[in-house]
Amino acid sequence: MTTDAVLDSGRAAGGQAHRLAGKLGPTAIVFMVVAAAAPLTVVAGTFPIGIAAGNGAAFPASYLVCTAVLLLFAVGFTAMARHIRGAGAFYTYIAHGFGRHVGLGAAFLALLSYTAVQGGVYGYVGAALNELVTSHGGPVVPWYLYALAMMAAVGTLGYRHIELSGKVLGVLLLCEVGIVLVINVAVIGRGGADGLSTAVLHPANFFTGAPGIALIFALAGYIGFEATAVFRDEARDPARTIPRATYIALLLIGGFYALSSWALVSAWGDAGAVTAATDTPATMLTDTANRYLGSVAGDLVQIFLITSLFAALLSFHNVLARYIFSLGNTRALPQRCGRSHARHASPHIASVLQTVSALVLVVVSVAAGLDPVTQVFTWFVGAASVGIVVLMTVTSAAVVVYFRRTRFDTRLWHTVIAPGLGFIGLAVLSVMTAVNLPLLVGGSATLAGVIGVLLAGAFLGGAAVAVLRPHAGHQDENPDIAKEIAR
């Protein structure tokens, strides 16, 4: 049987295999996913915005809602991961559900979205490094020089074997999560400013203010979620490793964000948290650390914010390189992109190409005179949020369609109910994100419109590649797949 889909991203044209290699277990892959979520960056940057512009002291409940929706999504996502060999994750699954044209459209949308995220983070890390250096008496240096230094380090690690990146991310992640947990313990131990907050326990509080805005900013903290499947070829035992890593990552991310946002609200009191988030959003976490732990903790927050951003850059670089590698192997991009390094077993050409694309974004941002935080970071991440939520929504629908057509898995909960409910939840979040895109990009309806055109153009461009290159993204289904599925 054949299917009009991207089925095997590890086999290039002519039958020559270009596989990545590795022995990543659930822990290493979880580090990749959680590092991409940049926990400390979310705590320091997103929490204040969600509290001030969203639903105030009830903001922690937004993470419970998002985690519940994504857990439903994960049921179908991991069920499909058992049967799909390609490492393209979202776009591969969409192709299996809706065909090659939609699949390649999703692939190019994913490339643009994740490239935008990484470009935005380069702006943020450049500004954050400059702020850290100048606050301790150092010289003022243009943000892009710091960004280029980070880019060189990321490119070097991305070129080499994935397990090296996994070890680096593990260390950095423990540091950034550790400092936030210490702050949480200090706040809870001292009972907060006015006692520990109970706002999250009253459902009515969730709907005060702007709950839609709160959900959008909460969902942004899960960007990078599909990395569990992107590293399929480098997993020790994909059939077991990917589902375990997916659920563990979701529960850790959601639990960490819910706990930490609740502790941050408690640290200032329900009303005080809204005031602090509104008046001093950039320093709210540092001020909290200074108040409950002393100035040393505040300095550590600044330092670990840099490492958090670096970890996010490295994670997104690895994800993007594997997207490019997969597209090279299925001839949607030049076949050279699908070659792996003889010694490192890494997508080295795709990694270099990804570094070049990041360099182009930084150069264009500098030439346009964009502010690294309020424009580069905010605009690029806002654009990516729309694209990635749409990808997750379409993937949920693709899961249902795929299993209804193939009957490879007939479990109703795993193939219809859970992914169907996940689709509904994500569709609502997609609409919210699209409608509020002007807010995410500084209130400009014109800029939001331009971003919408770019995202739509990326999708249509991928579909056009499928039309113009009939062999791009089209492979015969492995005749032994049914046997593999049965196991």
C-alpha cells in the first residue's frame, strides 16, 4: 500500500540511507524539550505579563488548563509516534493524515515558526548579556555582538553529536530550574506576603480580567513540545522513549510553571502581584529573589537567565537542524541537507544551514534598527506562537484521520476521543492567539497582518513545492510496518 505522505525521512533518493544515531533516553530528551521551553525565561518574562495583562492572581490556573489540553493532544501524538518512522514530528504526522501537500505546507510553516523563535531569543540574549555586564561596571557592547558569540557556540555544539548537546543542556537546565525552586521554597516557607494565595482555588477568578490573554502567554511556555518526536532517530528505543519523554516533559513543564507562578503571586500578595507585574515586570523575579533570599540570589537569577536563553537557543537549533535534515532526505530541500556526519552522526550540513539562517535574521534586525527585546524578541516570538499552535491543532485532526483510515490502532480513547478533545481545545487557543496577535506584536494591526501573510505564505510555499516537485516528500510505505506496529 502507498500513501501520499512523508513516510521515511531517513532514506534519501536512490535508496541511500542517511540516518542519525544516538542512544538518548527519556531523561536526555526531556532535557531537550524543557530546555527549549526556557523555564527561567518564562518565569522572569512571561509570568509578569500574564499576571498584569491576563487574569491577575488566578494566572497560575492557566497552566493547569494548558497542560490538560496538551495532555489530551499527547495521547494521540504518542499513539501515532509508535507507527511513524520519520523524525519530522508535526509535519510528518500531518502528511500521514492529510497528504503530502498539506504535510509539506506544515513543514515550511514549522521552519518559519521555529526560525522566528530562535531569532527572537538571539535578540533577548544579546540584550540580557549587555545588561548583566553593564550592571556590574562593564562596557556597553552592541547586543548583536553577544548574539553572534552565542551563535558560534550553538553552531559548534549543533554540528557535533547530539549527546554532547544533551549533557550541556542537562547542566544548564538544573541550574535555572534549581534557582527558581529555591525561590519557591523560600516564599512558601515564609508564607508569602499576605499568606499563600488561594485565588487559583476559586474558578470564578480565572474568568476575571482577560483569561484569553493569560492562556496565550501560558501556552507560549510550551513551545518546543514536539522535540520528543524530532529526536526519534537518536532515541534509544523510540517506541518507548518518545511516549515517556512526552508525558514526563508535559507534566514537569506544567507542574513547574503552575507552582512557580503561584509562588510568585504569593510572594507579593494577590493585589501586590498585579501591581508589581504592571509597574516593574522586567525585575519582578529578581526583586522577589532579593526580598526572600538576598542580593546574591538576585545576581544568580540574572546569570541563570543567560544560561536559560542559551539552552533554549541550542534546543531550537537542534530541532530546526533535524527538520531541515528530514526535508533534505525527502527531497523537499536539496538532498545535501539530508546528509549526516560520518563521525558525529549529526545533521551537520543542516546545522550549518540553520546557523546561516539565524545569522541572516540577526543581520536584518540590526540593519532595520530593531530593538532586541521590544521588537526582535516580541515580534518574532509572537509570530511563532501563532504558527506553532496552528501546527498542533492540525496535528490533532491528522491523528484522528490517520487512524480512521489505516485502522492500525482501534483504541477509541487514543485515536478519537482524546485527540478530538485536544483538537477542540487547541482550536480555541489558535483562534485566541490569532485574534490577539496585534497585542503580541506591540499593538500594531498592520504588523500582525504582515505576520499573518508570512505564515500563510510559508504554508502555501510548502504546498507549492509538493506541486512543483512530485517526488518531494513522497515515499512508499514500508511493507513491514504492520508487523512493527503489531509489536
